[in-house]
Amino acid sequence: MPDGQPEDLVLRLLRDMRENMAAKDDISDLRSEIRSLRADVASDIHTLDAKIDTTSKDISDQIVGLRRAVIDYHSSVVGHGNIIADLEARIRRVEQRLGLDEPH
């Protein structure tokens, strides 16, 4: 188009339509990418939920095992404590019957 001449109205409208269509295509592409990202995020959340459930169960099992070990240890220590207390009482009675002095 030569300089100084008015632009053809039809040509200008066609150019505007082409720009609008390109913008609509870009928006459509963005919407498609957003849908894909949403699906990826949903999948990742589902995977994380499964991992959290597994980890929670593992931790729960470990706590149960630890609780059992503490109870077993406590029972053993209390049992030994009772045996030691009984032995000390017997030794005191033996010392009293024999008339032995208690250590200073």
C-alpha cells in the first residue's frame, strides 16, 4: 500500500479478525495446558495420599512395637527388682539370726 493512501476497510477488518483468532487460539492452548496441569496435580495428590497412608501405617506399627518392647523391659526390670528386694530381705533375716553387724 502506497504511503498516504487510506487503508482498505476490508483489509483492516481481515487483519483484526486474524489477530482475534490468534488470541482465541492462544487462550484455547492455555486452557488445555491448565486442564493438563490440573490432572497432573490431582494425580500427584493421589500419590501423596497413598504414601502418607503407608507411612502412617508404618509409624503406627513401629509405635506398637516400641510400646511392646517398653512393656516387656518394664516387666523384666520390675521382676528383677522384686527378686532383688526378696534377696535383700532374706539376707537381713540371715544376718539378724547370725547376729552379724550391719555394714557401716
